[in-house]
Amino acid sequence: MSRKYTASVKRMQAVQILLAVVCIAALMAYVFFLTRPSVTSFVIKDECGPIGGRISHSIDDQDVCNNACNAYCNSVDKKFQKGEFEERLNQCNRCECFCAE
């Protein structure tokens, strides 16, 4: 066999291996994104108002936010993922919930 033929066969084998690896990686990515749960978010309204010279909040810390989020996710038959609490001065706080299917 000639050197050209041997080099050509080795090059084709390398291309085939590379294509097989790319196909396997693409298949794994497809399965990962197909089985990943869809996450929805919802903002729970903080009912706040001035009482005695300061603002009173219905959602005043991370624990209260997590409890409200957990209750909301359970009410719509989804799994609680996380709650993000944002404390705001001189206005109502923000509590965003993330629920998964």
C-alpha cells in the first residue's frame, strides 16, 4: 500500500471519530434540555403601608418570602425551587418565586 493511501485512511478514521463524538455530544445536550424541568416565576405582592412613622411589610425577610413561595407553588401543583427576596427602602419589598413542573 502506498503512503498516500495509508494517510488518507487515517485521516478518514479521524474524521469519523470526530463526527461520532460530535453526534454523541449533540444527543446528550438534546436529552439534557428535553428532560430539564420548565421553571416559571411569579412575583408575590408585598402589602406594605406606613404605620407609626415607618413602613410595615407583609413580606419582610427571606424566610417569609420562601414560605409564601412554597405555598404558592403547592397551590398550583408545582415544586418550589427558590425564592428571591429584595428589601427596598421606603417602598414595598419584592419577592420572586420560582416553581418547576
